[in-house]
Amino acid sequence: MAPTIVRDGQFRLFFFSREETRIHVHVAHPDGEAKFWLTPTIHPALNLGLTQVQVRQAQSIVEAHIQEIEDAWHRHFGG
């Protein structure tokens, strides 16, 4: 299961239910996908097919929705 947290334009932010415990978020786009670590700072962990401009756009969206992402993570995984 991959709960959607936010949709912003062509970007969809989500996380997988059965994945590593370090807080992170996946960002899907029609052209590809990226993964961002949220701690200690927000930064890309993986990029599959997105341009550098799209990665920067995705990171801006993650930064704009950080509280929603963290709240959703804690609701879903507890803690």
C-alpha cells in the first residue's frame, strides 16, 4: 500500500507501508520518480528519470508540505 499524502500539479507524494524506518517520501511524476530523505535535512536520495529541474521542483513541494508529510508518517507508522 502506498498512501498518497499530497498531490501538487503533476507530482504525487507518497510512502510505502513496508519500507525502511528512516523518514522519507517518494515523489512520482509522469516522467519518473524521486525519493527524498527528510532528516537531518531534506535532500534527494534517489532519482529515476526526472530532470534536475523536476527534482528541484519536487524538493520545493516536499519542503512546502513537510509538516503534512511528517504528520502522515507518524499517523501511519506510529511514533
